[in-house]
Amino acid sequence: MGARHYVLLMVISFIATVCPFVLQVRPQITKNNLVGGRSGTKLPQKSHFRLEATSTTASSELFNLLSSTRGASFSPEETETLNRLVDDFIVSHPPPPSMDVNGEWQLNAILKPQDPDSDESATNDVPFFSIDSWRNYITSTGPSPVQSLVTSATSVGYVTQILTPERFDNIVSFNKGPFKGNLVVRGLKEKTDGNKLTFRFVTPGSRFLIDAIWGGFVSLPYPVPFKLLGDKALGWLDTIGYDEETGVRVAKGNKGSTFIFRKTTDFEARRLNQAIEYDELVEAFDEDKIGDRSTLKERPIVLCPAQFSTGKDYIPLITELNRRGHPVFPVRLSWLDWISIVKSAFTSDYWKGTLPLQPTLDFYTKEIGRQVSKIDGDYSILAHSIGGWVSRGYLSDAPPNVSGRCRSIVTLGTPHKSPPPSSLASKLDQTRGLLDDVNARKKVPGIKYTSVVSRRVKGGFRGVDEILALSSYFALQGAGKGMEGDGITDIQSGELEGGSKIVLDEAVHLNFLPSPLPFANLRLNGAKWYGDYVDSWIGELCK
């Protein structure tokens, strides 16, 4: 994968990084102190509002009213009816003592306390990302921007609470221009007194989950320092009504609002769970043990990363290989290492398109050698993207006592084949001769070479995925429309002459957004890449 392939990925990464700060979400104000849980937005086809009239009149009428209005603004008559139905519901459906509220709850509506002397539009129009909104909230001169966002924003699709014995996550679906995803605001339970749950909002665990490329999403920190808010980050919900048959639950909040929930099992919590699982995996990751041959008895693996990536981007893959008994020795490259490539742009070889592997990428090959030197006996190389042809070059140059111990090399999404000589891609040659230099070398006898490619993304003009693929495939082969590949490397480019080939159906090129800047790469949660299909190629690696 050449440097030019990363231009679009860098743009996407930048957009994903800054988008939380440009989402100027403003709440929709309704006239009658009621804000629907899906205010001002079109609901999904699967409505959580519609109930059969199998419970009491108050319960069925309550949600028939919410269903008929589909969460939009309520008329004065509807507001009066809703207040009456809620009052009747609370009287006729008292909750059991110390009710178990753990599980998933859909927020259907909020009744705000009436104040005839207040100007509602002035007190509740709270831009969530406005500094003034937070200043007013902290100084007790304005309402909570959090509540404004999660209950009444015009870009909000739904609000769900997931409660566990230790915490609850408030999950907001948003769709603002090109940005779509979820906001997770986490609260930790402080105490429970009967049906009154006291909680504290916290920054750790609160995050944006923003849709990105290849069906993945990025998890970004939620930029609100709840710790600085002190007791203003505290809140409580007191359950004052519950109907087990319909799952209807009514709770009073510490600001005086009445919240109407319904028990649900339909909410898709997969995205949040994936982000949490990855965080837990990283937290438990012990870099000192991944190459421990006293406990890991299978053949050692040297892991060669993609451009602008490091071993940390491969923690799930390393963990899986360790689970299978393989000690892993990731090639450790820093941001400064990658930036050192820039100096080659001032050489005549660069402009002639005849850059040699050495010394252009000597920082990479030297680090491969350093990791190999830690291994006594046989080893295999697992290489991703550019790491595939760099490691091939390393083996060709290595002395026999080093290259002779390598039993196999498996490359994931590596563009091995040079562009056709007559193509525009050949004239531009984004590797500036590096790939030609590697391909001119002979393979090392006795090593099993395997390239793994994918047909997941076709180049085209429908959406970001196809456009990114089109531009990348064109840079590799001088054509792109209709070509199949992993979104970055097309199948044709991924073929290695004289080696075997594995073609996957669903893998994308990578599951993180690389950055040439000194920041951590953004994890693409949910994007299935080659590392998620270990069973498809591990047999070749172990030969």
C-alpha cells in the first residue's frame, strides 16, 4: 500500500476526528412542555410505540397516544390527555418494591414540569456544543446541555438506556448531515434506595460511535469533563409506575421531569459492545508476554505492519495468534520512522522512479532483522499491505542462516504486482521504483509464499467505499471501475508470481484509519479485515 493510497483515508480520519466538534445539534422545542423521545425525526419502520390493548386502559391509551403522534409535537389537548393518562398509570400501576430495572429501556417521551412564568424557548434552546451552554449550566443559570441533546435534538433518532448492576449507558442515535452514529453517555450507579437510582455521569466510557468506511465505525472520546462538574454530574431517577405486561415504566427525574420508558429487547447494542470489548482487550494486553516461548510453543511469527501503523494496531490479531499458541514478534515502527521516508523525495532516484529498497526503507528492514534475531530456530512472517513486499525484500537480502530459517510468509492485502508498463499508473508509480526493485529479486528457496486477497469492494462511484476503491485500484493497475478487491488492493495487484493465493469474500484492507501525524490511529470497529479470518490462512502460515 503506497503513500498516495492513504490520502483519502487521512481525509476520512480527519473528518471522523473533528466531527464531534462541528455537530451543532440544537433541540426542537415543543409548545406544551413535552418532548418526544424521537422528536422531529422519522422513526424506523419497527416502531417501539405500538401496543395492543391488552393491559389497563391507562396503559394502552398512553402508548396509543404516543404511537398515533409518532413522537412529534403534541397539541394542547393531547398534552392534557397525556398528563392525565400518566397520572392514572402511576396510580393504577405502582412498581414493586426495589424493582429490578436492569436491561434495555426505550425512552418514548419526557414531560417537563410546567412553569407558566417562564419563556420556554429562551430557557431550553440549548446548543449542545456551545461553550455558553456549558457555562450557563455550570453556573446554574441554564439547563443541562446533555438532557437537551439526548431528549429533544432534531437530529436524534432514538434514546435508549442500558442498565447493569454497576452502570447505565444512555445511547443516542444521531444523523447530522454526513455524520451518523451514536453518542454514549455513561453513568455509574452511586446508590439505590428502593426504586430511586442515584447515578453520576462519567467521562471514561462516554464516547461517540461514528459511522465510517467499510461498515465500520470509530469510537471517539466524549469531550465533556464530568469530573469538573462535581455534584452537577449527579442525578437520579425514581421509578413511580410500571406495567410488567406491556413493559411501560414511568420515572421521575431529579430536575422534575417525568420520563416514559418501555422495556425493549430490540435495541442493537452490537456497536457499543464491540467498542467496549476492544477497550477491554487493549487494557488487558501485556506486550511483555506476546513473545513468551516458555508458554507459547507453536512456531514464532514475525508481524510486519502496514504503512503508518505499529504493533498496537494489531492487538486483536496478536491476541488471537497467542491464543493459538504462537509467540508474536511485531516489527516496532514509530511515527518518526515513517516520516523519514520524506528524505528520499530529494534524491534523483525518486524523480526517476528508481528508488532502491535500501536505504529507502532500511528503518523497516533493520527492525525486521531485530525481531528475527530474538528467535532461535524456525519462524514465519505474517505481513500486512506494504509489509508484504518489504519483508520479501528483507528475506532476499538476508544471509542464509537467517532466511533459511523462515518456513513461510503470508501477506495480507499486499500489492505485489507492478502496474502494467503501458498504464498511467506505471508512469506515476506511487512506490517510485521500490516495488520494481523488490520484484527483481529472486524468491528464497524453501520458503512457502502465500498472498491473501479479497473481493469485498468493487471500484465504482456509488458511495465512499466504491470511490476510495476506484482511486486506489487505479493507482495500482491503471483501471478501477468494476474491479474487485479489499477496498485498497485489487485482486490482480495482490497476486504474487510463483506463490499460492487465497481469495476471501468479505475482508476489507484494514480495520483502522492510519494517520501520518503523531496521533494514535483510529480503530475501525466492526470492519471485518483479514485478521478476522485467521482460519482461512493460518494453515499456510504454519507450513
